[in-house]
Amino acid sequence: MTRALGQIRERADHPRLERSALYSEELGIELAKNTDRECFRWFLASVLFGARISETIAKNTYRAFVRHHLASPRAIIRAGWEFLVNPIMREGGYVRYDGRKSTQILRDCETLLHEYGGSLLRLHEVADDARDLEGRLEAFYGVGPVTVNVFLRELRPFWRKADPDPLPVVKRLARRLRVDLRAYERKSLRFVRLEAGLIRMRRAARAA
């Protein structure tokens, strides 16, 4: 790990990091549109990214949802648990916890419909502030701080109340690479791209 981080430090290029693709962009999700359709797609992807599975499996599973036209809470509920387990989870590469994750996604879709009329924009609207927004998201079944961070960090430029603190691992890597996070406007797209680049670097170091 230490050697890998040393090699990454040598390759670190702040302007390049500031141009990093967002994870939402990799999946074809256009958060700048700020529509319920795009926000829900990113919420679904975030729930998958927040699980203890590889990034590749999370992306493949999200793409399986889209391929089967399950990119809205109502469509997912209509599909039902068995369809989520197979073919969705199987096509995504899940070999463990596929039933548990399917249950979580169904319950979260039901909560979104019952509490907010299926609208994440509505959830943002009724939240008092950034802390209340995070608390409302953590109230969803199986959604913890990591998933909330994944979801909100790329929404910072588009949602007024979205302003999660960077993850501790991001702060540590930034210090090692001599990247001063305080020099950036945290709600700017530039900062969000930098953060995405640091997260990728961290994962590359772990895989090395």
C-alpha cells in the first residue's frame, strides 16, 4: 500500500485530478438536469456503490437495472423481489447478499413513494438544511453514512442543501498528495471532480 501510494504521489497532477469524470457521468446520469429521473438513477447507483462489493459489480448491476427498464421506484416495485434477484443481481455479478440488496432496494423505493411521492427533489425541498437532508436519507432502510456521502457529494453543485464532508480517506490522501482541499469551493464542480479523482486514486492504491 505504501509503495503504491508513493507511485501515485509521483503521478499526481492537480489539474488532471480537477478534470476527473464523475461516477454519475460514467453511468450516463446527467445530474445537472436536476430532474427526479436523473436523481433517482443516481440514488439507485449510490445504494449499489455503498455496498461491500466491487465498483465493477456495482456499475454492472446498475446497468442491468437500466437495461431492463427498471430506473424508477414504481418500475422496480412492479418488477418484484424475485426479478431483482434474478436476472438483475445475477447479471450484475452478485454472488452473495443478492436477496438482501434486492430487499433493501424495494424497501427504499416504497419509502420514497410513501414519504415523498417518489420524488427525491421533494425530499431535498422539505429538508431543513444539510444535516436534516443527510438524516432523511439515512432513514431509508440499509442506507448509511457512506451511501449518503456517495449520493450527495456529486449533487453538491446542483442541490443547495447537499454539502457532505469529504470522507476521511479522501482527506488523508489529499494530505499525502499535498492537495489543499480548503483552497477549493466545496460546492463547485471543480472540487467534486477532484474528489472523484482522489477516490479513484485511493482505490487504485488498495488494488495495487
